[in-house]
Amino acid sequence: MMLHRAMAGYLAAQGGGGGSKYIEFADPEVFRVLMANGVSSDGIGITVADAEAVTDIGTWFKDNTEITSFDEFEKFTGVTNLGHQAFNGCTNLVSIDCSNIKSFGYLVFGSNSNLSSMTLRDAVTIGESAFDGMTSATFPNGIPESVTSIYGRSFYNCAKLTGDLYLPNLTKFSVSCNFNQCNLNRILSLGSLKMFTGSDFAYNTNLTLAILPASLTYIAWELFMGCSSLTTLICKGSTPPTLSEGNNFNGTPLASLNGAIYVPDASVDAYKAATNWASMATIIKDISSLQTDAPTLYDEIKDYL
């Protein structure tokens, strides 16, 4: 069996007659699974045209513990949706290129803790627990601006998800813990999001800055709990969003009245008087003062304000 798989991978990598352009699969197990599920082939290998003709891979790879890489997945341009648990249980999968995928289903990768690289580009919808527990995975392109919906625990404990979060088209968070225990540095845009569902950014210990959208009306529990570096919060809404509990900032410098919360100039008094905001009244300031308080930071983020 192993000899057959190795030979299949070899043949897939070779050029064939008729000028066909064959795909070189680094992992012969990928070729074996594709062939077993009827992907077109001339008996020698799979061409780019064959790959482009595939529109759905269902659960062909679910619980496959032999697959180690599928970076050639980017050539399967007809597949734009990964359904529920498509690669769940692929415990030895190390890297995959999901550049073309727009929609990720529930537990599409599950807790694939060995995944070291996840390439996203065209994502629009991230399903519940899609990347939950992928503790080793880096996201070379970050989370793309195209994302509009993120469902609960999507990136929970993706410890190597770093950098700035800029999601100008985001409209929906669902359930909770979406970016809990990641290592984001700054939150620059959350689109027109209206509510946080609980513990969405908790324990991002490298997070220093968060900009909350003007559309925001409700913040559930523990939003920034344990974000031990969060010193600057900017609220763009003229009406203070409801804080459901007072523990949203526990474990942050803001809870200890270190740092600053910047709000629209005309809304300073409203924030200072609002339930659970009032306890931080001494550090609530008008957003105009950011330019003089932190001119370098202001220059870096002024286009997001």
C-alpha cells in the first residue's frame, strides 16, 4: 500500500504526454484520496484543469491521519466552500493553502494542533470553531479584510495569530470566545459590528490598542479580561455601548486606571456616567486629546478613527 501511494505521488508530479500541466503533490496521500473520490485523471496524474473542475470535497479527508500537507489546494479554484469537519481529525496535517475558500464550516479543522501554516485570502464566513485549538498555526496573510461573519470560538487559542486585526467589512460575531487566547497586537477595525458575545478578546496579552466601532451597542462579559498590555481603548460610538458586567476589563491596566479610554468629544460625560464605565471615569478622555497625548500613535492610527 505504501509503495502504491509513493508511486502515485511520483506519477502525479511528472509531466505527461499531450502537454498536460500536472500538479505536483508533495504528499502522495492527497493524490490517493483525490483519485479514490473520482477526481478526473488520465491515469497518469491530475492536471490543473482537472483540479479546477472540482467543486466540492465534502469530507473526503475527514479523520485522515496520514495526510501531512495540501498546499496545492490553492489550485482547486472551483472549491470555495469547506463544509463541516472537512479536515477534522487530520492530526498530522501541517500546512494547507485555503486561499480560495470563502466559507469555512463548523469544526472544519477542529483542534488540529500540528497545523503550522494556514493561508487565507478570500474568506467571508468563518464557521463556529473553524480553527479552534490550532495552537501551532501561523496565518501568513492574517485574517483577510473580506470577512463579514465570525462564529463562536473560530480562532480560540490560536496562539500564533498575531499582528493587527483589520476587518472593515465585519458585521457579525456569534456565540463567544472568537479570538480568546490569541496574540493580537492591535484591533484597528471591527467594521459595523453591533455586539460582542462574551470573552471575544480575553487573554490576548500582547494587545495594546483596541478601536471599537461606532455601531457597537452591547458588550457581554469578559471582553478584554486578562489583556495585560491593553492601555488604549478608543470608542467611536457617541452613545456608550452597554457593558453587561464590570469584569470586561479585569486584568488590564485600564481596570487599574492606567492608560486611557478615548471617546467622542461630546460624549465624555455620558461615558463617565454610564453603568460600569463610571468606575473608569478618571481615564475617560475626549478623542481630540489623543493627538497631543500620543502624537506618534495618533499618526499611526488616525485613518482608522
